[in-house]
Amino acid sequence: MFRIELILGKADVGVVQTLIEGLDNAYSMMGTSRISDDNYRMTLQATSFCLKELISVILSCMLQGNVKSFLVTTWED
């Protein structure tokens, strides 16, 4: 399993969430929290089977300026 944390601008949360939700069963949304006036942390959980597709969408969002940074953590069940 993988845990992915995204740092987003306030206006980008809905955009990124919509793009990621298009990946049927590729992830589990763990939550979104405010970390400053203009930044939010979105936390996702994904299996190794779906990670490549999810990372591809995240990188695309970064190139468009919707994701400021992301962190991937792995663990075994």
C-alpha cells in the first residue's frame, strides 16, 4: 500500500479531486485538511497496482500548477 500526500492551493483542491476521482478504484481518499491560509493537504491511499496511473495524474496536475508538492510513503499490510 502507498500513502500519497499532496500540497495544494485553496483553489486547486476541487480540480485535483475531480481528476483523481476519474481513476475508478485507483485510490482511497483519506482526507483533506487546511495547513495554512492558502494551502491544503490531501491524503490518498493506493495499491501498487494503481500507483503508476495515480502518479501520472499527480504529475500532470503539477505541470499545470495545481499541485505544489507530493510525498509518497509505502508500507506493507
